[in-house]
Amino acid sequence: MNSSASAPATPAKQNDFIRDIIDEDLKAGRHSKVITRFPPEPNGFLHIGHAKSICLNFGLALDYRERLPESGTRCHLRFDDTDPAKEDTLFEDGIQEDVRWLGFQWDGLYHASDYFEKMYEYAEHLITAGKAYVCSLTDAEIKQYRGTVTNPGQASPYRDRSVEENLDLFRRMRKGEFKDGEHVLRAKGDMASANMKMRDPLLYRIRHTEHHMTGDKWCIYPMYDYAHPISDAIEGITHSICTLEFENNRELYDWVIDNLIEYAKFPSRPRQYEFARLNLNYTVMSKRRLLELVQGNHVRGWDDPRLPTIAGLRRRGYTPESIRAFCASVGVAKANSTVDMAQLEFCVRDDLNQKAPRVMAVLNPLKVVIENYPDDKVEELEAAYWPHDVPKEGSRKVPFCKEIYVEQDDFMQDPPKDYYRLAPGKEVRLRYSYCVTCTDVVKDETGEVIELRCTYDPKTLGANPEGRKVKGTIHWVSAKHAVDAELRLYDRLLSDEAPPAGKDSEFLNAINPNALQVLTACKLEPSLASAQVGDRFQFERQGYFIADIDSKPGNQVFNRIVTLKDSWARAHKK
RNA sequence: UCCGAGGUCGUCUAAUGGUAGGACACGACGCUUUGAACGUUGGAAUGGUGGUUCGAACCCAUCCCUCGGAACCA
């Protein structure tokens, strides 16, 4: 079940509250098409939380375009670049790559900065209409005048400047006659409003900073609350979807639109709707914490496979389809929630089960000598790439000879009764090969098991042993033919379900020391010598792996994407 | 404390006045040359209290709890 990049195969999903709203809008004739947008600020890397928003916004356009062909239904990618101090083209490139990789294509690439001239014009209109004024209070004074959540604020002494004076000051702000922080443009809201966002919110601030798109054309920049609704309205956005923390901003969003719509003749009257952002346990999602992990060298960069960044998940080996399926499975709602990492892991297993050919790799090798097998004989055994329940064809030959490696975990000296693998005197099936019985255990001087001696039953190739039942099947590789490899075993970033809530770096203490475990003495079946970077496999009984970019000829490097479910290990954890 | 938004199985999410359902997770069983996958199956929820109604997760009242809001960030 592959899907093309332009038509993601997201599972059939039920309606969410956003789709309910859109359906009603369509039914009531408020809109004849739907236009959404994904509006990242180009100041960092995208993570799986953004993927939820991407799937929602682009998914809406895909869904409704299907229902309303030729309507102009679409989704824009818009960079919300109103703070030149933080933003960079570098981030824009990464964001575009991530959106594309997830399987979506935007119908138009925009920048909030495309509209700076319009925004300026609208600001002058607001001033002329007596709705905005230039305030010359300092940063600290503005804060003080604003009051608190329980106490009303008080009016700025500059609130009653004349239209002429405001216009003059604002034009001189644009010309660069003032220093940063000297003046700001504010909306005339209500200093007693219970919504702090309405207490004469700032619309423009002075920033003598080069902007990555507009260069040095501007030295005043609009604030989010002013730029966002205008950008939406100019682009004809019908449903402006954002996360819950913007609920208090909606009143201001509407204020901006309402005070400008007649003058500006916007093509749409956008409405803002808020949904709950994605939270995942056992990891961190905030920009700040992600940045701290990267800058503090707690991980190896933005694409470290331990990170929930899109780049990290990509390198880890997650498929875009699995991430889309995950986003569909968590739904869209308004209740704050934290999704279990197991849900994400299920989605990638579920996808890879159909896509990843099965091969054999021994992570922690234990040598086995098959005593009754001829010294120099090598058999090429047929091994299917796919299990019986995956409808795909294909196989390769795996060499079998007298000396092989098996997994250390697949031998126990003194096993519990329900242990199906190797133990002294016990017989197991070697996957795609013979059944062998352990006859002797070789130990070094410290008592550590360094080698197993076994005998094989020549009548068990492709046939069940006679008169007895062999329950266990283990994987193996030929010692003589094995390919050496480095395996990077990844696990959850944090040991704790939820990182400490503190504002400081306390969460660093929760980092799982085993989130990355590097194994350098691994033995792979020879077919893996030709694996290409990005190829995914299931290493039977171990998990799904992907060939990493660090692979060199003669030294393959694989990342573990996710383990297989292991009900035996789970049952014996205690 | 004020304003805003929320509260349904362990987790995520449906049901919008008419059988509280699905997925993940967990357990049991079956199948198995992957202790995988798959199949069957089990346990498991409407924050509390009143009220309206033949009937309430849903409507009303009240209380409790959680999250967000006082950046010249988004």
C-alpha cells in the first residue's frame, strides 16, 4: 500500500470539530471553498507536533478539494517572518524539505513579509480612523500600565495624541528617525479589558535589524497579532487554524479584521479556530528544550534520531506514511492531551510490517560450532524476504556452514521452563535452516560462555523433526560470510513519561542514558553488504532498521527504528 | 484572584436528547520455521451534586479539577 506524495494515504477518519465547522459553513453558504494555511515561523526545525498541524491543514485542503473540485480549495505554506532577529532562510529550507517529505505540496508559498507594505498602509488607516496611536512609553512602563490579570491597566499618557501627530510619528518611525524601543504603534483597545491581549496591544515596534527577506527596507516590523489576521485575509484564508494558546488572541484577531475589512476589501473574512497541540510522553516538544538538547550537545544535532523533530524521525527511519497515520489516529480536538509514544511506535511497525523485507542480523554474537556438519561445506539456503501474511514475493540465498553466530540472548544456561531457545541439551530451529541441539558449552576462565557446541539434524531442512516438537526458532548468520556492522539502538529520549515541569534545565536529568546504544561488533547476513542508505529492513526477531548516512563501504551503519513487540520479554520483565 | 478554554476506559478519540463505540496499551486463548504479524476474546470510562425529561455524556444550576493568558515572541 504505497501512496504518492500528492495523495497521502491517510486512514479513513471520522469528522473532527474543525470539519464539522467547515461543513456547516459550506452548508450555510458562508464559504464556497476552503483555504487553509500552515504558518511556521522560520526560526527552528519542525517536529512531530507541527506534523499534526501540517496534516490537519493540508489534509483539509485535500479532503475538501475532492468534495469541491474547481472551487479553489487549497492550502498555503506561509512563513510568519515578523521578527527578523530570530528568523533565517536556513530554517525556511529545512521546513520546506520537511513538509515535502511528509508528502504534502503547498498551493503557493508566501511570507508575512510579502504584505509589509499593505500592513503599513492599513496601519495608517487605523491611525486615521482613530483606532491606533503611537505610544512613547518604555518597555517597562508599558508593562506597568498594562495592569495584571486581576487589576485593570491604565491609559498611556500618549493615548490621546492627535491623528496628525500619530501619523507624523509613525511615518518617521518608518523612516528610521528613532531608535529601537523609542516608540511603538498600539491599537486603541480597552485598558480595563479582562482579556490582557486587548489592553492596547502593540501593533508595530522599531527594529533596526536586517530581515532575511526584505533586507534593510524596513526598520519597523508588525507584531504577530497584527500581521497574522491581515496575512490570512489577504490570502483569502477561510479557516485559520492554530493551537490553544492563541485562544486569548482571537478577540484581537477579530478586532484587526473587523476594523480593516471594509477599507481593505479582503477576499475573505477568515475565522480563527484553535485545537490542542500534540504532546507525546517520553520526549520533549518545545522549541526551547529541543534547542537546549542540540546546543548542549546532549544529542548529535537537529536530525538526531532520538529527537521528535521531523529531521530526526526521518533519519531514525520513520516513514512519512506512518507519521501521517499517527496524526490521523490521534484526532483533532480541543482537550489538552498527551499521546502515548506506543501509539507512534505502533504506526511505524504497522507500516513497516508491509514494507520492510526480512533479513537476519546478530546484534550480540555468540559463536556456535555445529560439530557433525562437514568442515568445508557451504549450503546456500533459500530465505524468503516476506512472511506468509505479507503478499509479496522475493527471496535471497543465505550461506550456512559449520560455524555460525547466534544471539547471546538466545542461549541460557539455566532457562525457565517456558524458554524456547537454546540451552544445554535443548533443540531449536535455525531460521530457514536446520534444527540444532546444544551439546556443550564452552566458557572462558571467568566462566563466561564464549562458544556453543551443537549437532544438527540433517532431516530437518524444510521439514519438521520426527517424533518431537521444536518450539523455538532463532536467527543466525554464517561466521565465515558475515558482514560486520555498527548498529545504533535507539530508544525513547526520556526515562520518565513526563519531563520535570520546571522552567529550567531540569528535564535534562530525565534523559534516558540508553536512548542511544552503539553496538560495533554486529554480524549481518551477507546480502546486507549492498544495502543502500535509506533502505529499511526488519532484522528478524529484533526490530526494524534503516541504513544510516554514516555507512561506509565495509562498515555498514544501521539505526534501529523501533523494536518488534516482544511479549516474552514483557512477560519476564519482573 | 480576573478572563478564556477544557474534563468520556490506563492513553487518544467517537456518540450533540434514544444500545457509551473504535484505536493504542494491557491480559487470556488460537495460529506460527520471527515469542513478530494476524485472529478470537477479556477487563476497562461519562469529575461531583442537584434539576429538566418517558429518557441526559449531551440541556440547566452549582461545586471541583486541569490548561492557557499580564513578551516591543509566535
